[in-house]
Amino acid sequence: MSQPALADPALLSLDLDEEIRRLKRERNAVILAHYYQEGEIQDVADYIGDSLQLAQEAKRTTADVILFAGVHFMAETAKILNPDRTVVVPDFAAGCSLADSCPIEPFKAWRARHPGAVSVTYINCSAEVKAESDYICTSSNVKKIIDAIPAHQQILFAPDKNLGRYIMKTTGRDMVLWQGACSVHEAFSLQKLIGIKAKHPSAKVIAHPECEEPILDVADFVGSTSSLLKFVQTDAAEEFIVVTEPGIMHQMQKRAPEKRLIPAPPNANCACNECPFMRLNTPEKVYLALRDLQPQIEMSEELRRRALVPIERMLALS
């Protein structure tokens, strides 16, 4: 349930950056923020990263409190790795269209139809789905995970069909794909992308593998969020058309201020390329979550232990 609208006028007079830093010290708290968060949140975070990097930081932390500025499944992963720590989120309603596309009961039935198959599940899923999986992966390590599975073994890949199709092409492995997708990454317009490329012929197109295949086919580089960031920093090109959630461009511009970044447009005349769930988090909600230690992520110990197994397998291979 989303937190109520901020009606307290006292919040307007606060220096939120300073108050958040004060609460971090008092709570012995750490803020983990995804690259897709708005820039103000990234700037007060202790660690910024993609799903794999943040899972690794969550496993390493010694803080008493973890505030996870991202979406719900990311905070669940932090709790799975840290049962004795308090894990809070700015807004409990910050979910994920991809995770929503893979409900637990249909997933269990899908697995049952393929006895003996190994299930590799993208981290963008619920704790319940993780608990029914053999391996968890992220876009940063999915190739490594797939390559570690014996060639004769049938693989079920869920929930992102676009990432799965891309990995099938890059690894040569045949996999059974769950038909889920990220609404943000499916919103990009190929026609508009080609039009922007025509206006900026020297710009390189960089895309996340959650995008649809026609988009990936015209990209100069395809990679995870952290890989896209590194590519902008290290590649010789001066212009990049960025085909992923535009929150990453805050870090890209900070780390490569001399580069020109052009956000790829969605199909409609809207902000559909912005994740509406990520945008539910605000600096005000970060402050309130640290102040009140709410909303907290909780789950049963039995579920946590089962979900931990495939996450630990992923981290061991990463």
C-alpha cells in the first residue's frame, strides 16, 4: 500500500539531504539506490548500482538498517540476504510490471509441465517465485549462469522473454521462455529511434536486453544497466542514444560529463520510458522511511530460506 500524500508543511522547511544523512548516522543505516531512481535520491545514496551490484552490497553490509530505493523485489532480495536487519522502502507500492507478469501459481504449474528442467529466473520476480527457482540471474550475469548449466540440460527461463531471447541468441542455448516483459522497455519506438539516429548519425545506440528484438538488432551495444554506464564512460564516441530507463543518465552524465546523451523515445507522446514504480520513490519518502522505519519488508523464515538458495547460487557464480 502506498504511503499517503505528504501533507505535513513542516517537511517543506527541512533540508532533506541533511536530515537524511543525520538519520543514516543515528540509525546506522545504509541507502542502496538503483540507477533508475531520480537523481536526488542517487545523490544521497551510499551505493548506486544495478540489481546484481545492489544484491552484492546488501550481502556485504554491516548496517543495522537498509533503506532500499528501488522496487519491491529488490528490497525483498536484501531482506532474504539479511534476515536480522531492518529493511525499509520509501513506498511499498513501488512494484514491477515484469514481476507482476509472473504470478506464483502459474509459475509452479509451468515448472510442473517440464519435469527435470532447470529453472533460471531473472531477479525481477517475487520472493515466492525465487523460492521455486533453481538459479536467479540478473542481466549482468545471466550469460555466466546459463554457461554454467550442462549443455544437455533443458532450461526454463522466466519471466522476461526479451532477455531470454537475447541470451538464446548470444549463447546458442535453446530455452523454454516465460512470456513476460517489462512495460518500460517494451515502450520504445523503433521508428522514432531510427529517426533520431538519422539526425545524429555519429551517435551510438546502446540498449538494455529487456528491449524488444528489433530494437536490439539496431543497437551498437547491448548490455546490463551497469554495462551501459561503463560503455558510455569508456567508448570513444561523443554521442549516445540511450535505450533504457532514463534514470541511468544521471550517473552517465556525472561520470562522463563531456558526452552527449539522447534518451530514446517511447511509442506514445508520454513519459512511458520512465518506470512509474521507480518514480513513486521521492526524497521526502526516503526521509520518512528512515524516520519511521516504515514500510518494512517482512516474510516468513521458511520462504526466506527457500528463496535464499537460488540467490546464493547466483552470487557464487558472480
